[in-house]
Amino acid sequence: MGDYLNVFKTALATEKGEQTRNVILDHALRLFRERGIDATTMRDVAKAAGAALGAAYYYFPSKEAIVLAYYDRVQSEHTRLMHEVLKDEKLDLKERLRMMLHTKLDILRNDRKLLGGLFRYTGDPEHPLSVLGKGTELCRQDSVATIMQAIGDELLPEDVRQLLPAALWALQMGILLFFIYDSSPDQRRTRKLIDGSIDLAMRLLTVVKSTLFKPVRGRLLSLLRDVDLLPVYNFAPAYQNAEETT
């Protein structure tokens, strides 16, 4: 009986801790959106959350840790939404990729200002929040995993299957950068960019997966591996090689 009570108490403590962490995160993000990251201190965050400063630092040792938690939250929500989308087995690759980018925008629709403040770190490879830095590597992997879910078991040559997630991730980042600057109502220009980009990508994919492009694909794959631009994408589920198509 004593062991059962200890387990119960531990579970309650864990649940309470998670709730406290989420409250602090919610208030921190609200302040980041209103004031900006630089103008917000950890003391501000603790006060807004009604928590002791020590408690805020316990859950988030720095503002960078809060931002990384925000990235995780966004990606978890994106994965959840895509899981719902992919229940519809009638969707073709084009529609799955469209939905992948549109749902990302749905999640971030109120965060243009916040993302604008974060993108400035991209130019500093040593900064923990750099989009291409070591500190955000797990976030990139999770993002590419969602892209792989959207690609699914589409019949593709193996080298195309390895290259496609990297290309789509790069497209997603370009669209998000455009989104930051898009002041049109409901970011309609970005939505139009998504639809047009995916349409062009599908046309290009039809050409690229031809046997005529196999040597080019091989050289590109080798180049990306040589300069260490591809390893982050190689955790994708293994699929049987597709037949080369003309």
C-alpha cells in the first residue's frame, strides 16, 4: 500500500510540475510577443506567471530554453495536426504537402513578430537559437520527421526519397521567412505562395525522378553528404526502393 501511495504522490507531483512549467511558458511567450525577447527578463516572466524567480529558473534556465520549449510546442502541434490530416487516405502527395505547410502557418499565424525576432539569430552559427545551429538540431529533425510523414509511402526512387525532405524543409523555411514580412490580411500572399510552390514542386518532381536525371541526383546526393548537409535527414524510415520511372 505504501509503494502505491508513493507512486501516486510522484505522479501528482509530476503533473503539478508540468502544469507549472506550462503556465510559466504561456506567460513568457505572451511577454515575448508583446515586448520582444530582449526587453523581457526572467524576473518579468516569473512575476507574470505568479511564480518565484527560482521556480522560473528551475523550469527554464534561460530565455533561450523558453524559446526551445516554444519550438517543441509548435512542432508537437504540427505533428498532431498532420496526424489528423493523414487519416484521410484519399489525399495525394500534392495535397498532403500543401496541408503540411498550411497547418504550420495556422499554428504560427499570431507569431510573425516573435519569429522575426528569432530569425535574426540565423546568421550566428554559435547561437543556441540559430535555425541551422547545433542547439536547434533536434527541432530540425522533428520538423523533417513530419515532412516524412507527409511524403509517406509515395513511390519514389530511393535517392529522391533522401533528397526530398531536405528540399521541402528548405522550402518551408523560405516560406516562413516570407510569412514574417507578409502584412496582407490573414497572410493571403503566403498562402498563395504555398499553393504555387507546391504546384511547381510537383511538376519538378515528375521531371527529377526520371531516369535521365539519375546521374544528377547521384552527384547532388554525394555533394550534400560531403559537406555534411544531409546527415540530419537520414533518420527517415526505410522504404523499399521504388522503380525508376521515365
